[in-house]
Amino acid sequence: MSAAVIINLKGRKGTIWSLQTGIFLCLADETKKLFKQHEQKHVNIIYSPYEQLNLDEADETGFNLFYKYCKQVMENFPNTESGKQCKQEFIPAIQAQFAEVLRLMREDERYQEELQAA
């Protein structure tokens, strides 16, 4: 079973990145925890009740917040709740999947590198 991250990239409408459900849940759960109270409107847009994350309707701010939090989770995955429950030998593969989502997001016109440093 798999779940999807949907990112319609400029020039490549309908880009869907399919992840194994366990990896998807790590990504979704851990990034969602990082959104602050005043950022919840972006959570309502990105997180679907179905097994997908849909970034199509995210504005530039929401898109870049998701990128920033996804990157934080990837870099700190072994220390997250999900990472601590994971076999250590699987962590590099999970981080590689996160890295691929981030790579795809950097190709989107909403991605703003300067917002990642903030």
C-alpha cells in the first residue's frame, strides 16, 4: 500500500510522488507537528483526510513552510517520535525519500530559498 504527495510543478502538471504508507505517515505526522498555531490555515489546505498531501492549493507561504518543516524532519529523523520507533537500518532510506520530495519541491515556482533560512 502507498500514499501520495501531490505537487503540481510548473511545466509538469500532475506530479505525484508515491511513498510507502509507513514513510508517508512519518513525513505527514512529523511535519504536521511543526506547524505553529498561527500557521494552521496552511495545514487545512495541505493535509487531506485521504492518504495524500496535496500541495496544489498551498500558497507560497504554506508551500515553503511545508518544505522547511519537511527538511527539519528529514535532518532530525532519528530523533523524532517516528524515527525512534524505526529500525536504525531503515533510517537512511526514509531520509532519501524525504530528500526526493524536497528535490521535487525545489523545482516548483513557489519555492523560495530565502524563506528557508528564516
